[in-house]
Amino acid sequence: MPYLMGGYPDIDTSRASVLAAVEAGADLVELGIPFSDPLADGPVIHAAATAALDAGVTLSEVLALCESVAGEVPVVLMVYANPVLAHGAEHFVRRAAGAGAAGIIVPDLPHDEAGAVREACTAQGVALVPLVAPTSSDHRVEEIARDAQGFVYAVSLTGTTGERAELPRELERTVGRVKGATELPVAVGFGVSTGEHARRVADVADGVIVGSRVVRAAGEGGAPAVHRLVGELAEALAA
Amino acid sequence: MSSSPVEHRFGPYGGRYVPETLVPALDELEAAWVQARSDPGYERELSGLLRDYAGRPTPLYLAPRISEEVGRTVYFKREDLMHTGSHKLNNALGQCLLARRMGKKRIIAETGAGQHGVATATCCALFDLECVVYMGTEDVRRQKPNVERMELLGAKVVGVEAGARTLKEAVSEAIRDWVTNVGDSHYVIGSAVGPAPYPAIVRDLQRVLGDEARAQVIDHAGRLPDRVIACVGGGSNAIGTFCAFVADTEVEIIGVEAAGDGIDSGRHGAPLATGARGILHGSMSAVLQDEDGQILEAHSISAGLDYPGSGPQLAHLRDEGRVRFEAVTDEEAVVAFKKVCRLEGIVPALESSHAVAWLLANPGGELDVLTLSGRGDKDLAEVLSR
């Protein structure tokens, strides 16, 4: 499950990168909507969002991009709370549904604040995929899992997105706690950047999310680089 | 202090729009705060430090020549006379004491003008805590003396290169640090902004200045003021001042934001006077943003007012019609800065100069109380270069 920043390095390259990722074996694509103040993101995704916005990429363009690829692969939009709520949750979710998005992930909308967005998602048939962190108490994990739609996104580490040399030791424990609380699939992201990481995650979880490493590839080498990288990751998982 | 519940919402504003990783830390902070504020030991230690270390109570000063100039009585609440040069120390002392109770060894702070950074670095020296301060590189440039002060005090100042390289990016980077080091670090946010419980904690720690001012004006003048005026960036000196007067319905309350190059230029820092409802740095409030919900860059000559967001409680007081928000341009603030120097022998912070500029230009009533939130030594280079 690769993450790509919508409109980075430009709209056409980002569309080609999504399609290349699908061809190379991606089962689902997370498409980032660039935001001015991405609190949960590390330097690579932050810089990609800034570059996209500086180039004039708009929300409408990223939704159009989503619509153009949604027939090829399930697309989950990663979007911060302010763009979702700027014109009301219902307005945004209706647009996301219209663009064929299977789900949305809002990294700065914790469970307690998600009521209106969840309602809108339920009404529009779009999954609101929640995040669980290593710091979440068992009680919170249960509450989050109870209202989850689509899948649960387990954050591997305490920190922002970005490539890491190693994944934390508590990873298996975090995933185990989520698995104990839901029948839904559990995907793991944040820090996952190599085939070795992907294999370790796949041992315990149902989905492997690779973000910053893929965004870096898109920036450095466009669709061919994304194709190569996703191919390698898929191969590592098949091995 | 209060035993009422810690507010998460002020009308529709406030909340906790942060990554899940931080939610348990906010719960922990809230529990520690509820416990501390009802603990006489905490109260005693804080008020002792505010008195003996920080220099409270600060005077309420009748400014004779400004009063003569405008033809009515003007009092300045002299937060510029606090140790470290601004009201920021009230909050930094309270939060660092709290961090120590929570067993946190590392303190994170953001700073715009550098005043909150200096206040936090000061407390960390006093309590022997590690201190990391995030500051936009544009602010590092224009508030150089405060950077040197923080480093002398033992803090590590980290320049932030993103965006306009000012306060907004410094807060974002501080939050990213906190997400990463949440186990051993406490984030001392400097204004009455951020996710709950921060806006309530910062207000409670700053209301000492408003409570003092209210008692002092009654003592000096035998009455309440007609108007209470304070500058607003995130709004900590403003909410600290205003909450003491909110129940006095006969007192008019005015918050003064930065109009920068002029409201019509679009280059300003006046979300309360002009902005729509939005989410920035973990809470919903008045925010400068575009059609797509992207946060816009603010602009002000004053680093402490150069911020596209605002405290959620201030937004609510605005909607209720209790507080009026006005804005003053860079140029008007500089004129007021110089006037206070010449007329009163006080060098005010550029932030506070915005409040003074509004007061000078807007007659009304017979008695004004204005919070002079800080001193302007840090601003000399910026003002003299114009």
C-alpha cells in the first residue's frame, strides 16, 4: 500500500506514479492531499506537500486525479482536518465519494473529534480509517476499533512519518493490541521503508504502508522509480 | 485556583485536532493540571516564585503624558517590568513547575518574538531541565538579542526553515518534536492556543495579570475602567487580561491585532478581525485560510503577532459580542512605539505598541487600562531600520 502525494512532483507525474505502483503490485493506494501545515508528517512528505502547493495544486485537481485512477485501484485519501472541515464534513466527504475514494484518513482527527466526519462517511459509503498509536491505551484502542471502517491504521512508532533505519520493538505489540480489538484488517505505516521492514510488518499485519520512501522515489525518478520501488517491495512480500 | 472542569470547547471553538499519538499525553497533562491547581503546595510554590523571582505584582502605572495627550486617564499594566521582560514568564513558570511534577526532564517550546523562548529557557535554567526552543529563521534574524539570551541560559535554539520561517512554522515543528519525544518531554506552549487543555491552562496561568490589574485600578481610581485594551497574537496576555473583566459588563474590552501592511493588502495577522473558522495547531478558532482550507501566512512587523491563528476562547468572546477586535498597521505601531519612548520613558514591545496605537487613535470614555505586555529592547534593530 504505497502513499503518494497528490500533485507531486506535478499532477501528471503523480497520476503516472499511481498507475505504475498499481502495475508493480500495489493493492491499494493512499493519495495525500497536500496541506500547508502537515503536523503528522516528517521532512519528505512535508516538503512534497509544500512543493505541490507552491506549484498551485488545488484540492479539486487532486480529487480529479483520484477520480481518474479510482477505477484501477482502491484509493484512500490522506487529508488533514482543516481541508475536510473548511466547508463542513458532509461537503468534503460528498466530494471524496464523487471522486471514487474508498476511504479517507485524517491524521489530526482523533476518535473523540471524529463524530461529524464519521457520520458523513457512513452516509456516503466512504470508510473513515482511524489511526491507533503505540501510546493509545487499551481502552482507546477498543473505542477506536469499535467505530473503525475499512481498516485500522496502526502507527508503528511515536513520531512523524519518514524513513527509519529500524522499526521499533513495540511494533508487534501495537499490532497485537489492535488485532485483539477488531476483525477488520490492520495496516501498519510510519517508518516502513525497506523490503525487510515490509516483511516484518507482513508477519503480523494485513497491510504494509510505505509513504516517505515512495514519495522520495516519485520526486527523484517519477513513475519509473515508483514502479521499480513498489516492485521490489511487492517481491519482498511475496518471498 | 478554580475547581471547575478544564474546558475543551469554548462555544464551537477549541477541541483537540492532533495526531492520536498525542491524545494520551494531553489526557496526562490535564490530569496533572487538575491535581496541581488544587494542591496548595503547587499554588504556594508558584505564587512565591511569581513574587520573589518574577517580580509580581507588576505595577499599574498612570501614564501622565499619554493621558494628557489623549485627554483621558490611561493606565498601563506593566508586564514589561516582569523578569525576562514580558508576561510570558507567568505561563512558563506555571508549566515548567507542572512538567517537573510530571517527571518530565525535557522541555520543548516555540517562540516568535523570543519572549516566550527566553521565559521558558529561564525556567529550565532555574529547574535544571533540558530546553529546546523552535524559532523561525526570519524571527531568529529580527529578534537576535533574544536568541543570544536563550543560548546564554542554556537552551538549544533550533531555526525552522519552512514556510515564512515565523511563528506558525515554529509551533508546527515544536509539535512534531513532541509527537516524537512525548514520553520524556513536555511542550510548554506559549500562547492560549493549541489542543485542549492548553488554552485553559495558559489562560489560568496568565489571569494573574488581569486579576491584579482589576484590583489595582479599583484601588487607584476607585472604579472600573471604561475600556480594557490588549494586543493579540495567539492571545495569552489578552485572555489573561480580559477574563478578569468579562463579567464587568460596563467595561468595554478591545483586542488589537496586527494589520501588517493593511487589512486590504492581505498581508496581516488579524484572524479575529477578518478570519473564518478553521483548525490550526490542534484547535478550532479564527484562522487565516484560503478556499481549500490551506492556512495562509500572516504578516506583521511584530514577530509575536505574526500568526494566522488565535486563541479559541477569544474567538468565542468575539462571537458573543463581549470582546471587539481591531487591527493596527506596522506603521501605526512603530509611531506608537516611538511615542511611548518619548512621552513616558518606556520602550514598549512592538506587540504592545499595537494596543497603544489603537488607544491613541480612538477616543472613548474617561479611563483606559492597557496591558503593556512586554518591553521593546528586542525590537530596537527592527524599529531603527525603518
